[in-house]
Amino acid sequence: MTEERYQLANERQLWQDGRNAAGLALDMRDSADNRGVAYFDLQHHSGSYHRVQEGSQRNELRFFTERYQKIGKYLYGYGSFDFDMGRTKERAWSDVLRSYNSNPFISGSSVYGKYDHQDFTLHAKLASVRLGHFNYGAALYYKVGDLSRLRDPRSRVRLTDYRLTPSVIYTTGGHHVGLSAWYHRYKEKLTGLTTVQTDPNLSYYLMSGMEYAQGSVGAYSSYSREYVNHEFGGELSYGIQSTRLHSVNALSFSHGTEYAYGQYKYEPGRWYVNHYSVSTKNRLQQERVLHSIDARLDYEEGYADQYSQELITERDGAYTTQYWRNKMTYRKRYQLKKTDVNLHYRLSFIDGDAVAAYAGVSYDLQSVSNKHLLATSQLKYIFSQFGIEGGYGFFAKRLWLKANADYHVSHKADLNLNNAATDYAQGVLLPDMEYYRANYWQGRLELTYQQPLTIKGRQTLWFAKLYGSYLKTDNSLDGKGAGVSVGLYY
């Protein structure tokens, strides 16, 4: 298996990126090759184009492997393993994994520091061959992670994230109707904060949306927080396949409820999210070219109810019980609306069963609104991104050159605060506006060399990849990245 054959097989797969695991059988039925890839990747990113809670520099080491395999007479299987570890520098105001456009009840220190992360991700799918008119499938996604702050006040966040997705596809002629459902549980736990200094004079901040954050010296001493999200969702899909045209269209909906707990089950509030998605993926095969036409629309609507609670202490003889009682609920006090539109076209030139070259264009549009009510504050930004891409194989496809270029246009970046003098407004929201208002050009270049290799009589193909990127804005911000990968196809 070579890179160009692997690339063509992936390009023809239309069900793999969706939520219907039974579609794995339809994807692999048209490609008899069992295939896999494994590689190590080392990368560096730095620059001034970043938001405050993201950090200015990131170094990562990653190992990734995946395999598509026919299992016996009745099953198709897919499995992947992803290990990612690294360090982020000059990050502040966030001791959680999701800093933006998510649950507003987060926490952090205004002191900039380093953060280490380490994540393990497993993804597995099984799909049956066609049994009558049906294919059956199931998928498991499982991730555990760790995010540790290396400067006082020191935090450690542990992540457990998994999703179970049973699915089925009904086929008649060249038409496929699929149905899948999933349960997704996300748990992020910050067990406590520590200091190395013997007499630290540090403030710690508890946020509740927009500029509203309470900070006090020593607030970290007894702080803990646990986020538990339960999401249920479903997807209806329809595919059509003929000699030249293969198309998969999907409509999905999910609803999530996230609980944020502190000591004695204290709740600052509760977070709710509805997610709607419509997508279409189309492949038109001609004699020596493949047209790929994809479009996707995602809309997310989230809101947080904020609670006013009091600590109740009850004594019964030698026993003392403490719990929090809710006094008042401020409904939908924080609101999020997010829309993403993605369009992509690629023209691949086919040589036998492999890609010889490709060229493509893309367009992305994103609109985001974060709003806090009573008092009212709002952040709203809209941007477009136009992209071009291309790749060509030289020297009998031993050497691959790939390039991407993007132009990012900021259409709107408005910030209206009730109180712009708060520490969080001064430390995060106002500095981030330079990021949201920037227009930029970005380019990426990638060079891959591959060479056949025989291991215990089995033919494989090893490869080495070098890549780099550069980003330049119209307001003096920039970003750059570089990396190297070594791996093999098997």
C-alpha cells in the first residue's frame, strides 16, 4: 500500500467520517485492500496570532496508527490509536480543556504559565456484511487525557470521554438508508490546586460568562470542579450509488446536558446544548479523474442557567451533613449561538488505483455569538476563509509535494461589555479582539518521501515527511509551525 493508493481509498470513503458505523461495510466492499498506517509526528507551533487562553507556543509529540481489515466472512473492522503529548507556554485564565464557546463556569489564574497535556484516544468500528437487505454496525470512541499546569497555582485536570454508536443500513438496489443513535459521556475533573510557594499571594478567578468573573486571593485553596456531560443524538442518512456517482447525505441532531459540580455538590449552574447538522458528500468518477464535492452545515445553540445557592449544615447528634440548596435560578443567563458552513471541492487525477495529482478549493464561514443577560454583554464575530490546495507525485510517486493556501476575512468582530474594567475583560476579552479582527494569509508546504521496505518477507512502505506553515495578519500578528513525521503503510 502506497500513499497515493491510501489517499485514493480514503477519498472514496463516504461513510467513514459520519456516525453510521455500518457504512464501513459499504466503504470497504468497494475496496478489497486491507490497509493501515502508523507514524510518529513531532511538531512546533508559535507566534502572536492566538487567544489568551490558548497559549503562544505549543510543542507536541504524537503517535498514530489505524487499520482497515476484513475479519472472517461476516465482519469488517476499523481501529485507530492516537497518543498525543505536549507542552503549551504562556497560557492563562483557563484551567479547563474547553476555554471557548462552551460551558461558561470555568476557572483559572491570571498568571501566565506552562501546561502539559497527555491524551490517549481509541476508536473502533465493526460492520457486518449485508444480511438480507441490512448491514449492522457499532462504534466505540474512548479518550482519556490529562492537563497539568506547571506554575502556581498548579492544577491538574483529568478527562474521560466516550461515545457508543449502534447503527444500521437498509439497502435496496443502489439506495442506502441509514439510522444511527449514540450516547456520549464527557467527564472533566479538576480535583484540587496546589502551590510550591510557602506563602503565595495569588488570585484565582471563577468565571460565569463574558466579563463576569470573581477573583480573590487564596480562592484556589479549597477549589474543585467536575464537569459531567450526557449527550444523546441520532443521525438519518441516505446514500445512492451507481457506476459513476456515489453520494451520502446525512441529517443529525443531538442534545447535551452538562452538570458542573463543586465541593458538596455545589452547582454554579447547568449547561445545555442542541446541535444540528446537515451534510452531503459526493464522488463522481470519470475515466481518469475523481470529483469530490462536499458540503456541511452545523448549528449549535447552547445556554446556561445560573444558580444562587446557599450552604446548609445539619447536625444530628455526632453526625454533620452539609449540602447546597438552590435559592434562585437565572434561566438562560449565558447564551451561545454558533453556525459553521464548510464547502470543499477536489479534483483528483487517477493513475490505475492511485492518485497521481490533485487540486481543490474550499470555503468556510463561521458566525459565533456569546451573550450574557442581565446585565447584558455580548461578543459576536463572523469570518470567512477561502482555501486552495494541490498535490503532485514526482519520480514514480516516490516524492509527494503538497501545498495549501488560505485567506481569512473578518467580517465582524464586535464586543459590547456592561463593565469593561473587570480583570477578565482586561485580561482576556479585550486582548482577544485583535485576534478576531485580523485578516490573514496562511500557507503550508509538505514534502513526503516514500521507500519500499520488506519486514519478515512482507512488503511495506516507509515514509518521511517534512512540513511547515506560516501565517501573517494585517495587524502585525503572525504564526508559524514546523514538523516532521516518520512512519509506514502496511
